[in-house]
Amino acid sequence: MTLNLKMCISTIACLFTLSLHAQSVSTKPDSKFEGIQIGVITYSYRSMPHDIDKLIEFCLASGISAIELMGDAVEEYAGKPKADFSWRSGPRQPMTDLQKAQVATYNKQVADWRATVSMDKFMEVRKKFDAAGIKIYAFKPNAFSPNNTDEEVSYGMRVAKVLGAKSVTLELPNDPMQSKRLGELGEKHKMLVGYHNHTQATDVLWDVALSQSPNNSINFDAGHYLAAGGKNTIPALLAFIEKNHKRISSMHLKDRTTPEHGAGNLPWGTGDTPMKEIFQLMKDKKMKFPVSVELEYAIPEGSDAIKEVVKCVSHAKKMIVSE
């Protein structure tokens, strides 16, 4: 083979490799189907240890273009202090006085860090997700409890805004004074506060919080609502969404069964959650809130969280896309 021919072949191979690389870089995930944004809460990847960069890889491998971002990986990237103790407590193993003191000291360290940390690292995170084609629509740090200062709550909302999120999320507080406080701080920072439900959900669960502030909203979990049973029937679930959709900032979706069928948490398509009807209602009424895959069923042997999220997204697409 002549030198010129070798150079020509080498050049063609190089150009081909660069072309493939350009295609891979330009290819962005797209999990928005007929106007309905399917995302994932990054809690779904909890079984797979990760940092921010690995989390982005997980989302890309899942075909996800939008997320509700949990706080740990983001704050670790930004330099959040690490706890220098390790232990577990529970109903049968309450904290000792020493452990309580350790927690209090650590929480103070975190509060001080949050009060002074630059937003630069969070902007870096935003740029990483933007470059990957992944939008952050909600942010869920552990910063909104009654024990967190107003400065920490404000920090969480400022970070959410830097990340590009429209809302922060947390479990609905038992104390209405806390939802009032958070709603008022949400107004100050122009940030929606989405309150999540478990099986305590009723049609009036959010009424007080919604009346307290226009920035208080619903982070609705349709599966948990249905598994609560009682008046929480499939028709009631659909009626709740239709009535309250303008105050729903995002929705968690899982396929749970009714109490009559065991209130289980099952692979998508095998439970009682009326996914097709929910998506049809969203299309008919042009509802704009994103829907988060929340992977809580047992991952089958030989699979992993990424593969299961892919299955959930595929199932959602089948339910949404018109034939």
C-alpha cells in the first residue's frame, strides 16, 4: 500500500470518527411526547451510587430530557460539609445525647455553609445539564423543614433558580405555619413550593397550603393517592387532577394498586394507576405540568434503575402517543 493511500485511508477514518463524535454530542434526549413532559425524580437512581456527572450519564442512558433533582449530589459538588460520624437510629434505636449533639453541630455547619456559599458551582451544574439537553424543572434539597432557618430556605430557592427550576419540592408539612412560611418565602424568591403527598392524601389535603400563598402548589403523587383507598377512587383521582391542574407544579407517577388489590407498588402497566386516562386528560385539557417517573417498585434481578426507568418512559410514551 502506498504512503498516499495510507494517508487517505487514515484521513477518511479520522473524519468518520469525528463525524460520529459530532453526532453523539449533538444528539439530545427527548422525553416530551405530544406536549407532555416525562421526567424522572433522581431519587429513582438511589440504588446506583453517583455524583453529578454520573447522574447525567444515568439520565442520558434513560432517554430523559427533564428531571426533578434531589439535593445531595448537587450540594456535594458545591462543597457541602461532610458529616464526620456514621450511625443509624430508628424507633427501636433512638439517638443518644451524644448523637443528638453531633447532629446539631453538623446541622449548624451546613447552615453556615449554605449562608455563605457562592452560586458559581451551582451554575456549573446548570451548564452541565444544559449541555446534555436535560432541563431541571424542580429541586428537592433537604433545606425546607421547620428546623431550617429562613436563610437556608432562601438558599434552597436561590439554588433552584440558578439551576433553572420552576419549583422546589418537599413533603407537605403537618404544621400549617410551616407551609405559610414557605409560601411567603416562595413569593419573595418568585419560586413555586410543591408539596408532595403519600397515602395521607385526600381531596382537601392541600386546601390550607394553597389558600396561604399563590406560590404554594401541589407535587401530586397519583399512585400514593390511589393506594390510600377509601374515597380515593380512580374517578376521584381523575377529577382531582382536572379540578386542581392549575395548582399542580409537577406530578409523581408510579403504578400502585388499590388497597383491595394489596396497595402494592408494581412495574408500570401491572398496577391500578390509570395512566392512559391521566395522559389523555392532560392532552385534552392541555395541562403543562411535568410528570416524574418515581421508581419505587422492586428492581428485578439482573436489571438496574436505568433499565427500569427506560421501561417506565417507554410505557408512558405508548400511553401518550396517538396511534
